Amino acid sequence: MGSVLSAAVLQLYTPSGDALPTGQGFVVAGATGAAVWVATALLSLVLPGRRGRGASVRTGPA
């Protein structure tokens, strides 16, 4: 998802007839990627984890 989003942002900042995006396009693509990364990190901290069937929690020495 991140690569597709970055490519879409860079495409938006590529003027018609040019081969490369503007410098601002790279800034926006980088900021967008960083925002997705932070959102993913926050969601991984907030959402509860899953346990497989038969998983047990050890609380003492093995």
C-alpha cells in the first residue's frame, strides 16, 4: 500500500511532459509515507493481540 500511495503522489506532482516529479512531490510523498508508518505503529499498539488455539501464558519458571 505504501509504494502505491507514494507512486500516486509522485504522479500527481509530475508536470505533463516531464519525466520526473517536482521536488515538492518528493517531500509530500515522504511525509505521506511517514504518516502511514506512524499510523500503523499506533494501531499496532492500540489493537489487541490474538492468541492461537491452545495458547497458554506461562507465569513461572519453565
